[in-house]
Amino acid sequence: MDYLGPKLLPIAQDATRNCPPYGLYLLAAILRRAGHDVTVLDLIAAGTNDIAPFQRLFLNADLVGVTATSLSWPTARDVVRQIRAVNTRVPVVLGGVHPTIFDAYLLERFPVQYVIRGEAEVALPALCAAIERKRGLEAVPNLSWKTKEGKVVRNPIGSLLTPEQIGRSPLPAFDLLPSGIYQSLSIESSRGCAFDCSFCSTSYRQSWRAISPELFVDRLQQLLPHLPKTTTRVIHIVDDEFSINTKRAAAIIRLLAKRGVRLHLVYDARARDLLDAEFLDVIAPYTNQFLVGAECGYDEGLQRIGKQTTCAHLEAAASKLHERGIAERANFSFILGLPWESKREIEKTIEFASHLYAEYGVKILLQSYSLIPGSRLWQNEREKFVVSEAMYDDYGFFRNLHFWSSSRRVSPAEAWELEDLVDALQWLAHLAHPGKKMIQHPIPWLLSRYFPRSMLESNGCAVGLESLRQVAHPAPSLPIPAPSEGEISNEKRKEER
């Protein structure tokens, strides 16, 4: 959540509620299987961070678990504060990407007792058993915890779950899922990613573990009774890359067809995987939409990222999608403003992305680069003291101009020239496909807020990058002005135009 004007509202994926948080409902099922009474408070579904309606539950709880990404950590921190106001003694355990990365920092700074780093399927039941039996915590894998003296102890990380263990886990407790809130139902067929892109914070990079097709389809079929709870009756396969092994992915679809199960799927795919014609032919009838992480429009950038693909692969993939009539279901996602990129390199990406749209009809997502904790690029900046974990504690951190200015080589004037280029392309795309957003690109809010076009024009000169860095304030604890509702609607109208 974040403040939009005076209101604290859900943002990003938590606002659109694409699919339920898979891990939350999975761990609820695992704790149930271990014999515990479990209540899920899905505050994303509720659209609030207010726990007041559930105070009774916190008074009677033996343990409260809170999950958080870096983007949601300010909200999670607010929830922890409210829990402490209701019950000062109940132990709190944090999990998720952000606590995994910053476990010691969070234990030292905030009123929580435990952090589970990484996978929790084994660790969380072991922690509950230790609390219940008043035994030592030293044997709980993946656990970071505070002693009575305030010392942080970090237990060793246990072995990663095998594909068989992942596939034999209980189904997520979607019987607890509220109806009519989420667009799709979430499920994983594999965990981790075989690659290691420098901008990515995905957990378990270079560690891909895939459930067998038979086991995955069994699980999928068992979840289908909960599909009517969604608003679109779509299954979202939440794998980092569903198509890494195209033969396996095709086997899954063939097995669904053999069992007479017809579904609409959302998934992520790599461009090189889409060159497998057999895979494309099999999966096309089951595809609702999918995301292709294209990232760069020039080969040097793709190499620096570590993407292990080329522009030729991207174009060949778009061509094959066009041939099969499913190009409009593909979202090719590009990143603008990577730390080394000049204006010309960003233009190359915009031009290449526009070529893919114009030639093959794929949808294009142009997203401004942002540093993500857990990525190698973020860690590089952390080592130079450009960023720190403390910057993510308060609402509004991603609106901190320091994050935007410290990782870009283009000046505000150049950034506006790039926005003009994208705006022209969006206008042309609208003429060709009225009513469809074929090229999507939100104007960077920090650019329009701190360096509005009117300011640059009135000055009669370009504002340099050094000027941007001088006005950027690296301390997120200071109030950062949020966009008013009027400004948001104006920017939305500009996007639509």
C-alpha cells in the first residue's frame, strides 16, 4: 500500500489482485496437515492493512506469521505495529523475499522474534512444534531468531525441497479464499529459475525444480472446484519461467487434453522457448496470455543482463507467434533506463520494441528500471553505499527521487524526449488498434513530479543529471509528496491518449 494524496491505498499487483498469494495459502494447508488451527487474514483481498476487525484472533494466537516482499514491507511493518498494540507477547515470524534478504536487520530493528529465510514448508511446522513443546530453536532449519538477550542467531539453511516434495505438498487452502476478489487462481508447476539475470530478485536463481507433468496435472485438477471463486476463471501458473523445458510443458498440456480438461492459462515464457514450434502448437489453444521478458532491444544490453538471448531470438519468437495467430496474447516486456544506458541505448530498445509490435502485432510493455533488493545490480549499489535496507521501511520509498536519479545516466530533458517518442508510438498504435493498449508505458511519476515539462521549458535549457541528483534526497524517512488524485487522473488520461 502507499499514500495517494491523503489516502493509503493498495498499489501495483495488490490493487489489481491478479491472483492470490500462493505461498500464504500453501503454508496454511501445511500447518493444518501438522495439526494446527490456522486462520488466514488475506489483507490483499480485503484491500486494507487494518487488523482491527480481527483483534480477537490476535489475542488468542500462539504465533502470527507475516509475509512481505520489499514493495509490501512498509505495509507489513504497519501490520506488525498494530499486532503489538493488541498483543505485546504473541511471537511474530516474518517470511518472504524481503525478510529472507534482510533477516538480521529486521530482527534488530522491529518487534518480531523470528524470520524464516527461504522455503518455509519444513521450517514453519518445525518452529510451531518447538514453540508448542517449549523446546530449543536450534534445530529449526532456515530460522533466524532473537535470544532473550537480544542476540540474533541464524540457523543453517536446510536442503532445498526436491521436485517430489514440492509436488506432494498439500494443496493450498483455497477453501479459505474469498469469492469474487481475485482474477485468477494461482498454482506452481516448478520453483526457481535456471538463469541469473542481474536485475532480477527472484528467489532460487540457478535452481530450477520442476514437478512431473502427471503430479502437476493431478494437483491442478484438484484445485478446479475453487476456480469459480475467481472473476475470470483463469489459471495463473506462477512459475518464474513455465516454458524452460518445452517438452515438459507440452506434456502437461497434452495430459490436460487427454483428461478432457480445457483451461485458460496465464504464464511466463522465454523467447527462445517460443522457437519450439511443437510447444507453440500444443499450448496455443490453452493460452489466455503470457509474458516474455524481452528486457533490451540491443544485444549488448541483453548480454550485460545475462539474459542468454538475442534480438534475433526475440524477433523470431514474435514472428512464430504471429504465424499462429496468438501474437496479441503475448506481452513483450522491456526495461528502460538500466544503469549503463544512455539516451541512445534506450532509444534502441524503444525502436526495437516498436518494430516487434508493428511487424508482428505483439503487445509491448515499456517499464522504467528500478533497483530491486536481492538483485545483483542492487547489491552492487549497496556495496557502494548508494542504497541500504533502511530505505525500504517507510511508505513512499519507491517515490524517493534518490532511487530514480542514482541509477540513471539520462537527464530529465532527455527523459522527456524519450517520453515524447513513446507517446507518438502509442498514438500510432491507437490508430491501428483503437480500444486496445498495444504499447503500454506509464510516465515515470518522479519525472513528472519533480521535473515537469513546464519547468524545463520555462528554464529554456536542459536540466543535467547532476542537478537531478542534487535535489534527490536519499532519506526516505522524510515526508515525500505523493501525487494528488487529480494528478493521477491527468497522467492516466495522458497514458490513454
